[in-house]
Amino acid sequence: MTSFPALDVAIGLSFAYFLFSVLSTTITETISRFTKMRARKMEDWLKAVLTSDDHGMRSYNEFMETPIMTALLKSVGRPGKRPKQSKPPAYIPSTHFVAAALSAGGSAVSAGDSGAAAWKAAGDDIAKLHGTIVGDALQELYDRSGGDIVRFRADSEAWFDDQMERLSGVYRRWSQTIVWVIGAALVVALNANTLRIAETLWNDPSKRAAIVAQAGQASSDANVNTAINNLPLPIGWDNAYHGIGWLYALVGMLLTLAAVSLGAPFWFDALSRLSRVRQTGTPPPASNATRGGEGDQARTLPSLANWKPS
């Protein structure tokens, strides 16, 4: 514990937010794995971009039945299943996607990977994807390549990477929503009231010292389980609120939820910075130095304009 209680209270609050954020994120990741949400998002995207009004899901089924996708499904632990009966993996390398899209038509495989024959085969395979989003995108890239199969493949892989960035954004928005919902449930269930926690840490030096000690250990070792078991946080519904006390509880829990929504990485970084300040403080300035921020110094050197070697 330092001689600055406000700093210790800030460390304690940051540590509490960090623990709640970690717990919310862990539960969200568990839900994601259980529901195979990443694979479901990938499946929905593939069906959307490989489905046409003329041929329905034929292009999607052919894509999933290519040797490249079959091997990819087996490599992620799905042997013995037909590709069209399995969900796609959560991630597909861009080289695999482009190769599988072209292989769905069968021409590029027999023609080889380079030369005029490969260029013509790629055009034939793209024509078989006509009417799909993938087919239209690859056709435009094909027309721009001017006969350069290497450029066409590189541009196609870059297009797929861009699509995956957007799909990752969809997943992140979903996970952030789930984190917020779980965080709200945890805050209410635990009565995690920021105002109450801050008041307790300010008025109880022993609890303040205990939580600061645990925070220092967690920020260096990331031993969250030990920290949770030994943390003297004033949480729970042991005391009922009356009258204006419910407003006090509501405001405190909303503050906690807002802090938890920032995420565990944010609070881990804040906790690490506060712990460094507590342990070392700001170093004193060296002679002929000008302070420039958090310990940064710019030393003022004597002028060398009139210096001459001896």
C-alpha cells in the first residue's frame, strides 16, 4: 500500500474490472466454441456467395466436395463425414479458397498452374460460377489481370482476405454483444457496485492493501484463478437496499457494466501501468534534463559550437 490511497483505490477498481471482464470473455468464448459460432458465420457467408438463382446451392456443394476442402475438413478433426454434411472450418486460407473455387469446375486441376492453358482453364471455371457473388468478383478480377494468372490469383486471394476482415467484424460485433449481456448478468448477480467497492477500499486500509497485493501478482503472473479465490471484494447481496439505496446500487452497477464493456485487455494494460507507478514512481530528473512525460527525459547538453579538440 502506498501513501496515496487514491492510487491504491484506482488499482483495486482496475483489478476488479479486469476480473469481471476476463470472466465475461471466458464465458463468451465457451459459448462460441459450444455453438461453433465462427464456423456457422463462415458457413452462412459461403452459402451466400456461392448460391445462384439458376443453380441454387450446386456451386456451394461442389466447392465443399473439392479435394482441397475435403482435406481441410479432415485436418480439423472431421474425418468420415461427407463435406456437404459438415460445417466449414472456422478459418480457410486464402490460397485454399481460391484453389477450391477454381477446382469446383474441374478445368484448372487438369490444365496445371501456369501458362496459357491454366489461364483458359481458370476462365472456364469462373464461367461455371456465373450468377454467384464469388463468380462475379472473380470474373472482374480475371478481366483486369490481362492474361497474368499469377496476378489474378494474388488479386483473388486479396479479395478473399478483405471479405474475411468483414466477416471477422461481424463475429466481433456478435461477441461484444454477448460479452455485454453476460457482463450485465454477472454485475447484477454479484451486485458489483463500483461505488460500494470504491467506498470500501477507501475506508478499509486492510482490504485495500490485500486487493493491491493481489493486483500486483495478477498483473505480473496473470494468475486470475488465485486472485479470484483470495480477493476481498465487497460484492454480493448480503445487505438489502432501501429507498434511495436502490438508486445508489443502480448507478454503481451501471458504472461497473460500462467499465467491463471496455474489455479485459484494456484493464490489464491499465492495471500494469498503475502497478508500475505504484512500485517505482516517477524517476527523478537527471542533471541538465527536462521532464517530458511519464519518466521521459531530454538531457540538455552543453553547446559544442566553440568546442575544439585538445
